Amino acid sequence: MARVDLTVRGGGVTGLALAWEAARRGARVRLIERFRLGAGASGGLVGALAPHAPEQWTEAKQFQLESLLAAPAFWAGVEQASGLPTGFARTHRWQALADAAAVALAETRARASETLWRGRARWHVIPRPDHAFAPVSPTGLLIEDTLTARLHPRLALAALAGAVRARGGEIVLGDGQDEGRVIHATGVAGLEALSRATGQPAGQGVKGQAASFHCPGFETAPQFYAPGLHIVPHADGSVAIGSTSETTWTDPEATDARLDALIARARATLPILANAPVLHRWAGLRPRARSRLPLIGPWPDRPGHYLANGGFKIGFGIAPGLAHCLIDLVLEGRDAIPIPFRP
């Protein structure tokens, strides 16, 4: 490969999305992953791309909204370049409404969404559909948002890697040499390295556990959300559920009784899953920055080095926006990174 313009360290969705965006613009890219693609949080099962509730609006929420709106074109470009599926589809999301207070809050948010989302998607209250995948609702009403999408995390990573290679990018598994400017998208290890370098706590890993069921026939059904539980049908006939959030653990990659409890809750919530066999169980660490917001921008006091970290639960959802704004800065000098995200 000719001289490299940009090295990206980290083979999760953030690193791969950055490498793809740079290669798509004609940069010579090398991505280095020490272990395997998706070795961290991005190797999970759920793949829910969901927005914040339309209230108490912030610059960070606007960034996520714009990224979710950009997702169809972004993932279509990845599929076209790689010839591989990502499992992306904007399938919407349902949430049950438990009582009159929940209905009133949902209707307030629905009115706010008309202004904040500017008609590009809807957050509204609907009667519970007669659909096997619709959750039980004490009020007979659901929230439906039309912005939420899904993708299959493992398919999406393979497609991103294929797209990078199709544009002449290099992917190195194991040790590799930095050349050009360097972006560090190394998840929990990267937060630990930033903490050591600055002498200040940058964030930590939060363990999550998830599972998937064999439940064909619902490939295009909306996903369902309740506090602490996402249920996401995928195009391959699987249904993923997740995730726990654990700040203490013994083995970060071991599943245990907490996942068993989540599986039981999912089956009670959606009876269609009651007899569905479990296909996969997964556990891993997700990088949560101390600010609880992504960290995007120049690495403090390291010229030519940049950070892209702290995606936590929204890494796949913000990948298009994160890649666009950081590659704008690194390759073209245009800095539109939201102030709250700066390291």
C-alpha cells in the first residue's frame, strides 16, 4: 500500500465507520485492530438505532437525530461498496403506555416532536395494533416513533470492513504501524489510556448482556422498548434482546443469571417469544465516558492524534454523524464537532 494518510485504531463500529468515511473520500487508510473486528461492544446482538425522547432538547440530542436521519444513505453506501448486507431497516419502535399519566406525557412529546423533528419522522400515540409482536398495553395505547431503525451488528461490521477494502483500505489484525494522522477508537481500553495520559478519569466500561432467539416471521416488525429492555426483530429471522447495565462483574464476557432474568422478562412481555429457542448469549464491555456523552476530537496534548470513544449504547446510531464530522476535521480542517463532545 502507498503511504498511509490516516491510521484508525479500533475495529468496532466507530473505527470501521471512520475508516470507511475516510476511504470513501479518497484517503489512504489503515485500520489496526489488536484482536478481532467487533471484539468489544460492537460485537453484540441488539442493533437498536433509537432516538432520544423529543424533550429537553440539547446539541447532543440534535446530533443524534441528524445521524439517525443520515443512516439510510450511510448504510446503503456501505452495502453498495461491499456487496454485503448490513441488516439495516427503518422498522419503527413501539412502547406501551401504562396509565393516563404516561399517555399525557407521550402526547406532550408528540407535540414537541413536530417542532424538534421538523416533520422528518413522527413520535405519536396509536391504538395497540392487532399484531403478534405488539406488546400488551394497560391503556390499549402505544407510542410509535418512525425514526427508530435496526441493523445486525455483526453483519454491519463485516460490510463496513468489506467497504473499506473495496476502496483500497488496509485492515490489520494484530500489531500494526501508525502512519499519518491517527484516530483512536479503542473503546474501554482507549478510555483507560486517556485517563492515564491526562491524570483524570475519562470513563469506564459498563458490562452488558444480550441474547437472541430463533423467531422467524417477524423480520419487518417494529422493535419494542421498555425501560431496560429492547426487543429487536432482525432480517435473518432472529429476535435480539438486551441489555443489562452492570458496573461490577467478575468476568466481562460471561453470561449469567442477569441475562436469564432478562430472557424471562422478554418472554413475559411478548408471548410470541415464550417457546422460541435461544440462539446466542453475549456479554461484553461498552465504553461509557464520564460525561455520558461521546468523546470526539483532538487528543489533548498529542498533535496529530484524535479520539472517537464513549459511544456506550448509541455507537451504531451515531456512527454516520460521528464519522462525517471527525473526518471533516481530520482530513479537511472543518470543525463542526459539538462542544459537549470534545475531550
